[in-house]
Amino acid sequence: MSSKEIVCLVADPHLLAEVEQCAAVLGFSLIDGLMDAALASRWRSADAVVADCEGLDEVSSLALPPRRGVFVVCVGTPPWERGVQVGAEDVMVLPARSGDLVEALSTRCSRNAVSGGWVAVVSAVGGAGGSTLSAGLALSWVRSGRGSVVVDANCVSGADDVLLGVESEPGMRWGDVSVRGWQDGGVDGRAVATNIPATPEGVGVLSVGRGAPAAVEWNQRGALVQRVAGALAREGLSVVVDVSGATWWEASDFTGCDCVFVVVPATLRGLGGAVRWSRVTRQGGADPVAVVKHEAVSSVGVKDVESVTSMPVVAEFTSEKKIAKEIEETGLRLCGRSSFARMVSGLREIADGYIKNSMPSLPLDECAINSAQSRAARMGELAA
């Protein structure tokens, strides 16, 4: 059987039989999403999703965001507008278009290699561990064979270069980037990736130089970080933007971001900060998920975080003393056997799912609705 993950949200038994037959032709296995408690996470990471109208009802009830690789199947009148709402690539009447479904799934899964993208890591409150998580995520990407860069969004007084042990290495810092005409599109992603300091493993680090902060006004810093992260991602790199300490970061600064991890200490203070950041990220069109950091005495549980913030908790971890010692002596190096390394490896896979499948978020205004309706009408005309 293929390792491709196809989530099936089909309740109609006749349609289900057709979809199963199409998957069998390709050697793909189906996951019954209607019976899967982890549907929300599978929706983000699956190679493809096949759904009927009842399956779309489930998607709506969970408020899942639009994504690529969705195929809607039906037996009667095609529900074009509902397909548009979830980002469907096609709406197919079965069994008449079973052959098209086979071809679509084959094409989708054969081109599904993850290219470059950028994710943001936010600390719900100071000291949550967002910077450490950012560094670990980038190291995990490099270990998997992908190029990765940590971008320290605190372009005035950040310290991600210290955390990764490259503060003394020569190379480009924020002060060099911000004077190169970035407002006119003058950020060369390849030049940045080539000239910034890098760890022995190959993780690039763009941080602030000692005594040389980015020469840019505070209300333009988010736009600068966005421009640089996007340029690096277009070079095929997996970019981790560490938002920890960037107190000026606003909702609009998440534009273009594929995924947001919010690190939440399991305390009341951490929960309060997470509520704020969940709201800010959604206002910026992002779809945040939470990573819970357990303290020696935690007054907040995973269910508390999920119910209060409406963010799914995708991972949990505790502080490891050896990590702090490692950072102090050599910079973070990510021991493959540690629980932290296993945790960030899982987050990397989640981030890859977002990068692979995410779609640009549209504001829910009249213009967006009219655009969706027009697209639905065009799809209907083409299928007629």
C-alpha cells in the first residue's frame, strides 16, 4: 500500500464504494475522517481529501480552513458553491467521473513534495520557550534534508544567534538587510541565505548585530520581516520566524504565513497571553495551533487551553535542564534521542502539512463572497 494519506469524508454508501474503488486502482489507502477524532489535524496534513455533502457538513461544524487537494463527490446536482468554500479543486459526479477522480488523486499525490514556506512561533508570554522551539524546529528541518533559516523577528534586540551559538560568526545581520531597498522589493532571498551566519548543521540565522539594530521604523518592522521571510521561502527554504519579544508584532504581520505555533505555559498567565495571540493571529488570517509547556506546578491543562483559546493543542513538552546547559556551552544542537527532539520532529511534520496544503485566507466580506460565487458559476459552466 502507498504511504499517501487520503482522508475520506464520504457518508453515502454508493459514493463511498466508488471512492474506495478509485483509491484501490492507485494503491492508496483511505482514512475514514468521519470516524476520526483527529480530523482537524489530518485535514491539515493529508495528501488529499475526498468529501460528499455530509462530509462538508462535518468540515463546516469544525470550522476547518480551506485547503488544497480537496475533491467533492456527489450523485446529483454538483454543490459548486460549497466546494469553493473549502477550496475544492473539483466537484465530481460519480460514477460518471470516476476516471477523473483517479487521475486527480494521482496527480495531486505525485506532485505533493513540500517546497519552501514560512511558519511563525509565538510565545504566549515572556519566557515561554518560543525561541528554543524555533531553533529546534529549524534544526529538525535540516536533519530531514531541507534547508532552513531562523529569522529573529525582534530586529532590534533579539538573541537567536546566541541561542544557536553563532553570535561570533561573521555574516549579514538585520542592519545589513534593512538598508538594501527592501520597500521596493529589494530583498534578494538567495543573497540573504548565502551571507547570514549558519550553525555547523547548516541552519541559517538572521538576527540583530550587537550594537547595530535594524534601521527601520517600528511600524515597518513587520513588513520587513514578511518580505525577508517570503524571499527566503521562495528560494525553497523552510523559514521559522521567531516572534518572541517582537512586542510590536500585529495581526497584519502574519500575512503570508503558512502556520503559527503559539507556545503556551500551563499557567493562568500563559493562558491569558494565549487568548490574546489566538485572537491576533486569526485577525491576520492565520490558523494558529498551540504547544503547551508544562511547568513544575501547572495550574492549567490541555483541555483548558483548547476550550479557552479555541486552538487545538498539537504537542506538549517540559523544560529540560540539559537543553539550557547545551545552549550555554555550544548553542542548541538537538539531541536526536531527547523528548524535545521528538516533539519538534512532530511539529515539523505538522508545519509541512500546512505549507503543502494551506490556501491564502480571504476576508469574509461581500467582495470575497461575490468572487466565490463567480468562481462557482464558472466551474458549473465548464462542467455543463
